[in-house]
Amino acid sequence: MGPNASNKFSDLVATIVASYHAEPRTCHIDSGRLPNHDAIVEIIQLLRQLLFPGYFGKQNLVAGTLEYHVGDLLVSIHASLLKQVQNALIHEAAHRGESIPDSEGHADRIVTGFLRTLPGLREVLATDVQAAFDGDPAAADMDEIIFSYPGFFAITVYRLAHELHLQGVPLIPRIMTEYAHSVTGVDIHPGAHIGEYFFIDHGTGVVIGETSRIGNHVKVYQGVTLGALSTRGGQKLRGVRRHPMLEDEVTVYSGASILGGETVIRKGVIISSNVFVTQSVPPNTRVTVKNPELQYRDRKPQTFKQEVPPDWQI
């Protein structure tokens, strides 16, 4: 900023700085390091290259150079994630008025442990791809799902974030899942537990709360909420089971809300669209809402013949 501009805004600069001191809850000044949001997004992209070789980043991979490629990626991810995890640990300790004598060593153990979970994560994500392909007749092939399905992207980021959450990493898992939320409209808390063969169809508007438990072979559609009955208790509810459990082979159609920490949806249940569920459902049950009465009124008298245009034929 040149001297003229500096003089022009000197009073505004002073006012803004004064507002920092007046309202410290929205400032992070003289408080040490924080994880870097952009760096974490870059780490997600690198992890996708590692999880799905040949799809993202370097393409046209050949078997003869795979070990070099994987080794190079692991070194880059380890270095970047180590720094961000270290910052997160230091930040959390400072909040508690504590310090970490060997923050880098602690972060290294966490990151190394996380990276060793990736082969297992690849196996689980392969089941998610299969579930999406089996459950969506519009899917041309599995490449399309990996490349473009927002639900699958959100699940991928969730599974990565969940592993870091299990390792006790603060802040970073939530940054990861909220990034996926901003991109896809799918909000999965990293603390949720989700089994294999999980499919989110369409995706937009899905919410899966922190203490949700989801079994295997579960399918949910857009606009589904697995939420809490009430959050009026605020921080007093931290650590309390607030969200429902879905057992294996449950299907939840669009717009349904399933609420409450004591709500258990048993195996094989189908929850129809726009249903509001706050109590447990026995196995192999279909839950529906009675259709409202629809009224059709002609705005103008006319003759209407229902035909399907030729170009609409499948």
C-alpha cells in the first residue's frame, strides 16, 4: 500500500485493529500456529491420487514405475500432513494451557499410523464404489463413480477424516469433511461410524451427525438427515449419544429425517421419502407417510391427451 493510500485509510485501519482487541473471539493473534486450510485441501487431493491411482494426478501409470510413484506420493503427504497435524496439536494444547514437549515426534507417530491405514481404506472404498454401481442404474461404469459422484467424494473424504479423528487429531478432520460439504452438499461428521458398501445417491442435503452409527449395505438418498432430537443443551451434550443407529441393509429415501440417540433402525428397514422418525423401527419394516390428497384444477378448459413424445422414449 502506497503512502497516499495508507493515509487515506489510516483512520479505518485504526478502527479495524481496535475491533480486533474489542472482540477477541473472532481473532487468532499472538496465539501460535493453526492448520492451514489450503494445505489440507491439497493433502486431500494427494491422498486421492494415492487411493485411486491413474484417476487423479499422474495418469497413464505403468506397473514398472508404481513403487517409485507411490513412494514419492507418500513422502509428499507425510511431510505436508506432519506439519498440519503438529500445528493442530500445539493449538489444542495451548487452548488447555499445556505444552507438548515433543510435538513433532507425536505428530509423526500419528501421521505414520494414519498412512498405514490406507491399504485397508482402499478395500473399504472399493466396496463403496461397488455399492454405488450396483445401486444406480444410471452409472455407466465405476470410473464414472470415482471421477464424478459427489456422494462418493464425500464418503472418501469422510473415511480419511474418520481415521485421523480416531487417532485423536483435533480440528483437521472437521476441516476435511466441511470442505467436502462445501463442494458436494453432503455433511458427514468425521466422528460418525459408517460400515462397508455405503452409498449416497445424488447426495445434496444429506446430513449425518457426529454420533451416528451406520451398518453395512446402507443406502441413503438426497436430503436425508440423521440428526439429534434437540441441541438446546449446547456444549453440555458433548460426548452424549445424540444421533440414530442404522443397522445393515437399510434404505432411506429422499427427504427423510431420523432423529435421536435412542432411535435404532433395524436390519432391512425401508424408510420412505419425507418420513419423520423419532422412535426405533423393527427389522424388515417399511415406514411410509400417508399420501396427502392432491387436487388438480384446470386453469383453462382444455382437452388434454396424455402422450409420451417420441423423443422421450427410452
